[in-house]
Amino acid sequence: MNSASGQDSLPVIRAVERMLPPHYARQDQIIGALRELWATRHYNLERLEDLHRSVRVDGRFLALPIERYPGLVTFQQRNDAWIQVATDLGEQVVRKALDRAGLTPQDVDHVFFVTVTGIATPSIEARLMNRLGMRPDMKRTPIFGLGCVAGAAGTARASDYLRAWKGHTALLISVELCSLTLQREDLSIPNIIASGLFGDGAACVVLRGGECPDAGPRVVATRSVMYPNTERIMGWDVVDTGFKVVLSAKVPQLAREFIRRDVDGFLAEHGLTREDVKHWVAHTGGPKVLQSFEEALELPPEALARSWASLREVGNLSSASVLFVLGEMLESGEARPGDWGVMMAMGPGFCAELVLLRW
Amino acid sequence: MVENELAVLREIRRIVSQELEWEGEVEPTHHLLKDLQLDSMGLTVLAVELENHFRIRLSAEDSVGVNTVGDLMRLVATRAAGEPRAAAGGAP
């Protein structure tokens, strides 16, 4: 069966851009900066260094120079830094994405802004309206809390909007500055792993309704999946000093258990099987999550190569990660008309979001 | 069961209930993976906390043949008896 009938009226992904902050730190530099702190509680530091290395991240781009982090003690200090860098990075990535799409800020009808690493009211996209000179009637939907799933979920929600407003242009902006959430005084193993895994970055997707004459992959369908009673698998405990990470080792296990059932069911509704999917755009998660995806979906060895490369080069960027992979994929020019793709991510809830794409 | 092993058992019970939110019983015969349902993160937390409490280092080679709580008790008790304690607050 072919779901492409009427495909021209579906929302299209016109452009994707990525932006990294300028302060790069190699993994061994970050370990060096944290080692003294770890020693205040932990005896076997080599084990912690091994944990940091096991996430297979070479280094991260940080919102601030690494020496500035110890000075950020309170939630306010961290969040103030977050607002400043998120607004700057957001502005840069939106300008680049609109340039790539051949559009201007005035062309945008609706902005979806996703993050889980800082809070602001007015939210970041409101601040960007002033900086970029967007239309005063532009609609805004700031979304906080979806975490890693928000790159895929934001794409899905923007597409939902464009199904109703077929002549409109929507932006999905993701800004995640995970380094500014780090609780230095939390010396738990999940936090030490998180401090080795998560990095900073921003992405912007330009989507347009089906009436716009644009080339690019169409969003054919989307699927949200919630896994009941999994609230402590991943998330934040909000404490006096900010966001304290909740991260369970059950994440890869859940991915292994459920992603195959959910992907197969989703594809089957469109007359497709995994064999029909040529492009897998997976949230980078971590090494075990990617291995779980590969095993559960029986993917060929190179299917998630871009996700692995992104993890190694910049770390897990939360919601921005899957958009980085999507951007790399589009830039490669690999996809051919008629190709099917699946974008997928998992995040706090615990939940998954699947997006079916067709070129 | 020697006194040192009992001390290790008490610490294992504390870690598993307080740090890993395990609500069931913890006995020496229990299998770490099958009965206590520890995953890789759980095993790491358990190892790190035991290392911190008893001021020892456990290696990957040490874990060979360690399947049950009792196996782990004996390993940690032996190591704690043989490895001198570091000075209070001292890092390795």
C-alpha cells in the first residue's frame, strides 16, 4: 500500500539548521574539571572516569567557558546565563534556518519553542520576535518539559498545526544548554553519567503547509506513545539549586522492549514495514539507547551512523539531537523522491514520538 | 557468617533500599540480577557505594564469579580486610 496519495497537501520540512556554542571542551578536560569535586565523596575515581568515557562522547560545546561554571552556584545564576545564551544562540540558528529556506522573519506564522534546560517568561521565542523583527500577530507555543523527545514531538506538533493552516510557515526552535543545569554538588552516579553525556546546542526547523510550493520531506504522520507508570525513568527533580537529573538505567531496556512494537504498529497503519524505511533519524540518547534501537529494529550496521557520529562529536543535546541528525541527513542529499524515513525519540514520561517522513 | 560480612550485608541492604529504591528483602542467597533486578546502573551504584564505604577498589576482574549478594559480601569483606584504609577524607 502506498500512503502517498494526497501527499502534496502534507506539511513539508523546508530547512533545518544547527548551531553550537563556541566553547569546546574535550572529555578529558571536563573530567579534569570535575575530578576534584568527585573526590570529596567518591573513593575510586578511576571508575567514575571510566563511566564518563563509556558514553562515547569525545567532547562537548559549552554555553560558557569551562572555567566559569564553578562560579554558577544558584539556580538564578545558572538560569540567567541560560536566558542570555539561549536567546543569542536561538537568534543565530533562526537566522541561519530562514536564510537556508529563502524566507524572512516576517514570513513566520507560528513558532514552537522547545527546551528543558531553562525557564523564561517572556519565553525565548518572544525575545526573538523583538530581535528578529517578526510580525506582531505571530503565534507562539513555548513547550517546556518534553526533554529529549521534544525534537521529534515539536516537529509533530508543528506539523499538526500546518495540517490546519496549509498556507502557513512554522518554526520549531530547540535550544538546550544542558551544561547550565549541572548540579555540581550532586555526586550521584546518574548525575555523574549525565555530566559526561549531555552537551549544548540549538536547532531550528522550518516547516511549511502543503499549499506552499516547497521541496523537502513531507510529514506523512506522527505518533505519540506514553508508557504507563514510568515517571521516575527520566526527568528533573526541581530543587533549590535548579534541575537535578533523574536518569534510570531502564531507558535502554524500555527502548529495547517497546520501540519495535510501536514502530511496527505505526508503520503498519500506513501499509509499511521496517524494510520500506530507508532513513532512520534517531535521537542520539546514549550508546546503550542506540544499541537498543539497532537491535530491536534489526537495523543494518550503518542505519544509525549519523546518530553515533553526533553523539561522539557533540554529546546528547536533548531535544536538539534528533534535529541535528535530521539536518545532517538533509544536507547529505542522500534521500531520493519516494524514500520513506522515520524520525524517533524517547524522553521523560516515559514516552516516544515517531514521525513518518516521505521524500 | 563473619562479622565483616555482616557489616557488608548491612551496607548492601542500605544501598539497595535507599539508593536504588528496592522495596523487597535482600538475603545472601539472592541473585543480584535475577532477584534484586539490578541493571548496569544499579550494579555501578552498588559498587561505587561499597567502594566509598569500605575504602576499597573493585575491578572488573573482581566481578567474575560474583552472582549473589553472598558472593559480593565475601568479596568486599576480604578486600576490606586486606586493603588499608585511606586517611579520612583523603582521595586516592
